[in-house]
Amino acid sequence: MAGPGKKWIDQTPLREIVFACGIMLILVSPAVGAIPGPGGVVVFAAGLAMVLRTSRWAQRLYARLKRRYPEVGRWTDWGLRRRSALRREAILKEKKRRLAAKKAGESD
């Protein structure tokens, strides 16, 4: 179905279908949220993931949101299992480790 080096989602008709399904899930999430349990949050997150995977416009808007509110972006990246999230987490861990080592060296 998809050529070498291409994912199935890179094909235009499938992208549009996945995008439309994502928008539908986002719109349905308030109704699902009325049901007891965290269903609305899960449905919204699934819809957001679909939209962010398929829409360049949504990706640009999300990048702006991440710059303004980094904590929100961190959780969304983690949920989408993005490599950038893993890289950012590794850098943050390394900074914390260095700071802890520096503080331990000062107190000795």
C-alpha cells in the first residue's frame, strides 16, 4: 500500500480520513465526558493525537502553544510518544543530575 520509506498515514486520502475522525472525536468528547469516568479526556486525547499527526496547521499551532506553555507541551509530547519528548526528558534529567552533583560537591 505505502511505498518504501513512507508510512500508511502519509497517503493523502487516509490523512484526510484520520483528520476528520480526530475532529469528530474532539467534538464528541464533551458528550462522552458526561458519562462517569475519565472517558471524555481519553476521547479528546485520541482526537488531538489524530489531528496533530495529520495537520500541518495544527502542528504549527501546537508548537506555538508549547513555546508559551512548556508544561502542557511536555505532557502532550509524552502522550504522543514523540522522540523530541524523549530527548527533552533526557536533557532535563541530565541537568538535574549535574545540579545535584554540583550541590553535593559544594556541601562537602
